Amino acid sequence: MFRSIFSAPLALSLIFPAAAGAADKPKQLVIISFDGAHDNALWQKSREMAAKNGAHFTYFLSCTFLMNREAKKAYQAPHQKRGKSNVGFAQSDDEIRERLGNIWHAHLEGHDISSHACGHFDGRQWSEEDWSAEYATFKTTLKSAWKGVGLEEPAGWQDLVDHGIKGFRAPYLSTGGRADMIAAEKKAGFTYDASLVTRGPAMPVEENGVLRFGLPLIPEGPDEKPVIGMDYNLFVRHSKGEEDSADSAAFENRAYTAFREAFDKQYAGSRIPLQLGFHFVEMNAGAYWRALDRLVSDVCHRADVACVSYSEAIPMIEARGRLQETSGL
């Protein structure tokens, strides 16, 4: 269902220096995101986790989960057959109604609603026009979502769709045709992209007016071999992508240790934002969600830590950059 593709930013201009002065450290930012954002039970679980710990998350939504059977017949991704999606579609109108409620309440609670495109296709060979078509489908799907299942949309929904969805993450982290994708992102009104993979926690970079964030490689396991800071990549490493509930507790502890050590290194050092990614699938019997819950519970309450969405992180990082500039660092 998912696979990860390593992407490294080439010829991108760094916006900010990596470190702040030891005497005036910025807050340690922790940026947690979820891809797909479909399972309603996990919407509830993640929102409760955030509320309990004063955290805000980013949800990269796949829009086919707002398409019922009629909408499915009309959907056609670039270079794909009509009615096809790599992640499926909503199973019923009631499911969509509940999902819309979760999306709207998450927005009201301060979380970021962002785009993961629609049918989760690998767009590495897509043109700018292909990406623009998929982004347009995402937007039109959201704009008509409430009406499509017979509900009156809440006041402010259209404003959210038109102006509040600022971020995008490419399915499979696949950005082979990067210039075309970014040009289409800019035209669609996205201000940030979170599709990169970096060699460790890194500041965002700017390309063609779009801020680009990356999930980091973090040391993991007895040999501390680097792995992308995402649940699926841990799932593949730990159990070759096959469910192994018997070893769930061991996988949880390994994941938590990797997350916590990556956090501790930045917290004690340069305080580069730590980004971690998850899916609305509880792999290996929920091992990685439990590890996430432990991390969030352990660190988000600290006065010098902020567990924030990408949209919230951007002005905080920019302010840090300006402070460094004025102090000559």
C-alpha cells in the first residue's frame, strides 16, 4: 500500500542556519503528521492524544476517502483508469459524514488539514499539468463533500478549502519530477511541501517560493542503522512489512527509543525541529502509535518544547531565523 522513496534536495537554498546560541535556545519543535487520514477511529484517537498533551498535528488527507460510489465512478487520476485508487474509497455515506466531522473538528482544534492528493499514485513522472489536475480534484472534492452526502456544511468550510489548506505531501514521498510538482503546488496555493527525506533533522529549504520540509533519517535498533522517521519504514524494518503482533511490545520499545533519542539529541543540541510521520494504520498491532503516544506524553508538556503543526512551525522557524540574523549568528 505504501512505499518510501529517498529524495534529497538538490540546489536548494537554505533559509536558516542550523543552530542558535547556547544562551538563548529556541523551543524544540516536534512536528507530527499523519498520511491518509481516513480511519475514523484513528481520527478520534489522534485528536484525543493531541488534546491530552497540548499538541497540534498535521493531517495529510487523501481525498478519495471523501468519495462515495457515485463520486468514485467520476474520479480519474492522471494516466490511470477511471474509478481507480491505490488506497480505495469511502465505504458508505455515513462513513464520509463521520470523517467530515472529524476533519472539521480537528481544524477547529487547531490542527493542520493538508493534502495527500487523492488516489495515492506515484507521481514521479507526472507533468505540471498532471499535478495540477490532481490538486484540482482534491479541491473540488472537498468543496462539495458535505453536499455530496446530504449534509449542510459548517460556516467556514469553504474558507478552509480555499485558503486554509497550505501543505502537501507526495504519496510514497515520490518527487521525481520535482520542478513540475513544485510549480503546480505554487499555482494551487500551497505554501509548504513535506515530501523530502533528509539525512537527519534539518531546517526547511525554499524552492520556487515553496517551503520544503523532510522526514529525517534517524538511528534505530541495536546497530543504530538509519531509518526514515515514519511508522511504515519501521514496519518494513521490524517485520518485513508483515503483521507480527507477537513482537508488538518489542517493536514499540525500539520505535520509542529511536524517537526519544532523536528528540534528545536535538533538545540538547541545536534544536532543529524533529519531524515524524505516521499513517492511519496501526501496524504491528499498534506498536508505532503507542511509541508516538509515549513520546508526545513525555515531551510535549515541557515549557521549552512545542508540538505543533507545520503551519504553526513555519512562523516560529522564521522568527528564529530573524533573531539569528539580527544577533549575527
